[in-house]
Amino acid sequence: MTTYLGIDLAWAARAKTGLAALDVDGRLVASTSAVTDDEIAAFVDEHGHGTVVAAIDAPLIVPNATGSRVPERLITQEFGRYNAGAYPSNRSRPLFDPPRGETLCRRFGWDRDPGTPPGRDRSVAIEVYPHPAMVVLFALATVLPYKAKRGRGLEGLQTAFLSLLDHMEAACDEPLRLTSSPRWAQIRVAVASAGRVADLDRVEDEVDAVLCAYLAWLWGTGSPTMRVLGDVDSGYIVVPGSPTVPPVRPTRSVVRDDLVDEFQAAVPSLTRRDAERLVEIARRR
């Protein structure tokens, strides 16, 4: 018996993590959010029956002391034009020394090597990244702007979030059976009736985890579309294929926001304002 888990793992133990579980047939049976490692473990204990195939949105292997990993550079090269580039991770940042994903995989006994065949009485975990996956699975020209960022208001976020749910139902209902899932129906109501951005934030990680669980199912059932960017030594990210449509040329404001995000990811001590100033200085040169 094989079960499939999706984990949208927060890098820090004080932030929310999304969790989702599929049964042996790939049907969504549970989804929620948690904070602590013990809460994540309780979900895994309850729903991770038999051999587990887990897809985790978080670094699992971070060998580099500084800079970015090989898979992050490969993702950005291929998907950066779709605004789906990857944040850098390295061991100089306390969050990745060791990475939380590595710690949890060791706790659960999950093999992180993408060369290990899944479903042969050995539980495995792979690293995934929802944004590039959405670009491929939904044939998008750019990422859906459903995540809260500066300049994004409730109405725009809500529209993008509902579009995400529509895309997932169209692309993933087989085998997830989202349209017949009571919890998925509750998520739809929560998004449609959101009165504040915080209302959307309550289910965002959970929805990302459901998509991760779908990627776990594709990996566990041997889908030929799944590609490994990187390897077990340098780190890797698994994506469900390549983009199929040309990217939309991003606006100047979108490019600027992405650069600010990259500055802050590379240097966490930077305030948002300082990162914005650095981007402006770089732009003028």
C-alpha cells in the first residue's frame, strides 16, 4: 500500500506548513496546516500509511556554504521568464544548516535520493516547487499572482486564487477528486468569501500542499513527464515537464518586485526598504 503526501514546508518552525494526503488511488483524503514538527509528524502518522511518497516544497539537500544551489539556478534559467525563479539557499543561513526538510526526512526515514525508485517498500521524498509546476501543468504564460505581495489588493488576490482552484480542478481532478472533496469545497467557500487578505493566507499553504501531493502521485506512479533538475549531491528540484507556451513579458514593476524579493532572500537581514534602494541603485547603473 502506497500513500502520497504533499508538504508545503515553512523554512522556520514558527510559520505555517501546509499538509495534504492522498490514498493509494490518488484521492485527496485530508488537508490542513500545522506549525511545529510534532504537528507535522502527527499528520504523517495518521495519514502516511504503508509506503510513503512525499513531495516537499522546501530544500531537502543544501550542500553549498554560500550562494545558490544548482537546481535553483536551473529553475531560474528555465522558469525565471515566467516569474517562477527560485530563491537561493545555502548553509550560511541558519534556516538551512541543516534545512528543516532534511531534518524531517531523517525523522520519518524517507529516502531523499531521486534515484531511489518509489513504491518498493521504501518511503521516499522529493523536493518540488509549486510555481514552475503550475506553469507546466496549467500551460501558463506567467505565474498566478495569488500570493500576498506589496501592491496586491484583496480583489486581485481573490481573483487569482479562484483561478488557481479552477486550474487545479481542471488539471488534477483525476485522480484527486477535488470536486467531490468536502474539504476542497470548504476551501472554495473560504476563498470566495474572504473579506481580508489574511483570510486567503489561512488556506494558501494548504492549497499548495494539495498540489505537492499531486506531484508526489505523479512521481510515485512513474509519470514520464517528471524531470529532475540537479542531483542528490548538489541538490535537486523535480518538475512535471517543460513550459509549453511563451512567457508573458513582465512589467517593470513586476521585475522590480521580484528583484527586491531576491535581495531579501539572499540577505535576510535587509529591510524591505533597504532592498528596494539596492534595486534602484542597480537599475540606474
